[in-house]
Amino acid sequence: MFKRKIPLAWRQLMKQKGRFLVALCGITFADFLMLMQLGFQSALYDSNTRFHELLEADLVLVSRQAQNLGLLSSFPRRRLFQAANFSEVESVNPVYARLGVWKSPQTKLDESILILGFNPEKPAFNLPEVNQKLAQIKYPNTFFFDRNSSGKYEQAIAQIDQGQPINTQVQGRKVQISGLYEVGASFVANGSLITSDQNYLRIFSGQQPGQVNLGLINLKPGSNPDVVAKALQSYLTDDIQVFTKQQFIDFEKQYWQENGAIGFIFSLGVTIGFLVGVIIVYQIIYSDVMDHLPEYATLKAMGYRNSYLLLVVFQEAVILGICGFVPGGLVSFFMYAFTRNVTKLPLFMTPDRIIFVLILTMLMCVISGAIAMRKLNSADPADIF
């Protein structure tokens, strides 16, 4: 019986092809909006935790005042020495991190950039391009640049790739960019620079060497990071937060989820897309029901139950949802690629996101159909004839 009902729903939709196309465009737009907003939201979290993922550490110390990677505040380096007293701790490594201003070597404009410094004797990040050339950043005023930064850097990157260092300014000081690595832009900064702790302190002369922004702790084999983190948190003073690597990643995400307006805006965009879809589908189905109200009343007079007619309307909603989702998904896929190439943000279409938006689309259409069905229940043969 189900197969015999599908053609009726399809034929009713196709009777008004113009209306059907308008409905598809509306659903396509709603799906496109939801997919793009969810993609940007995911890129927000993923881009801002790239360096977190690359940290060579089992535990991370940050200031109690830290908010995100761009606003870490500082804490006394002696906290790391105190942590080194634990028998489970194998090594500690201080890292300096701060947003700064540099003069783009290509456009000559001042731009914000994330600057990180650490002891070259102890690699702080899992970046082979950096770790294989750590000796270079020991030289005064020598930096490595993120080749995947967002902006006009093509000529500068090509020159460095050819083995020709470039000169520019960071925080008003002349520096040399002699190497490249690849991480990517984020919502905190369009790019980043990596150098030694000594070079970092020359750039930010106001920051004392004894005040660090990140403390990396590597544990001895067999140690439980969660257990050691709790023990360290109890041992150290309240001005420090002790995280496992995953907890530090979650800490960054939580900031953008709860405190960053951008995360809220993306969530709001998904909600708006859903509501727009509900309104559009409702208008189309309601108009279709009104146009065919005499036919529905006739079917009722012939003995068809409301459940049959309601199922036809429900099928129309599902057909609209599926037909509108396909072009919406395709357009979003190409926009993901375009946006990723322009902004250098990690914007990728994932199966989970596709399934989630498809479910939202079906729910959107079912809700619209359910609202429109109220008019169908009032289709009385006596009123029509």
C-alpha cells in the first residue's frame, strides 16, 4: 500500500512545477545555511586547537587567568620546577605565547600574528619541519613562519622555499624569516611565528623570563596522566591550572562555546536556517493542501480515512526534504573547498555533519507537514459539495 501512495504525493507536487522548484530552492538554501554554519562552527573549534593537538606534552600548566591560546596570561616558571619534583615527571618545558604585530613581508602592512617561543633544546611541538631545523632559531632574531597562514604571502613563501630568507619586522624589531612549517590560520590569528625563547624575549622585552605562558610536562612511561594531573593540581598553588592534553583542548573549545560570541552566532545561524526551512515547506504544503482540498474531501466521501490523506501529505514533505537536501549538500561541498582555500581554515564536510543536517531536514519537513495537516483534518465533504 505504501508504494501505491508515493505516486499520488509526487504527482501533486509536480502538478505545480514552479511551486515545486521554489520549494526546492528554499530547502536548498536552508540546508546550505545550516551546513555552512555548522562547518564554520567546527572550523572555529578545530582551528583554535591545532597547536594544542601538536603539543609534545602529557600535561599542560596554564595560568588560572588564561582564557584561550591568544590570552594565556603568565605564571611563575618555578611552578614547573615544583612539578619536576614529582617522581612521575620525566621533563618540563616552558613555552611563551602571545599575540603580536608584524609587518607582512609582501604587503608591508602591519598584521596581527601569534608568536610562540621555546627552548630549542626541547621540541615543544610535533612539527617535523621545525624540529629538523631547531638549530636555526638559536640565531638572534630568527623566526619560522606558518606557510598555511591566511593572507597574501605567496611570494614570500616561494622565496623562503628557494632557500632565501626574508627580512621584516616583528613588534618593531628587525627579524629574519628563514624557515617554514604548516599549521594553519585560526579565529585567534591569521598566522603564526615560531622562534626560540631568547628571541621571543627580545621581541617582548616587557615579559620577564621567569613568567611563562605554557608549561609542558612529559611523564615517565607507565604514568597515568589523569592521576598525576590531579595530584599536581592539589600540590601547586591556586594560580595554576593543570590539564591533560585532551583537557587543554577541551578548555579551548569551551571558551569559544561559552564565552565567544562567534560560536553563538554560528549556532544561531543553524537555528535560523532550520526555521526558514520550516516556514518555506509549510507554505508550500499548505498551498498544495488548499489547492487539492476538494479532491481530499472527495476521497473522504469515497471512504478513505484521514490517516491515508495525512500519509500523502507526510510523503510530500519527505520528498521535498530529500530533493532539496541533495543540491544543498552539493553546493555546500564546493563552498567548503572554496572557503578552505581562501581562509586556510579546516573546513571539511564530514559524514556525521551530512547525516545530522539530513535528519534536521527531515524533521523540518515533518514539522511543516504536521502543521499543514491540521487544515486537511477539516476537509469535510459536506462543506465542499
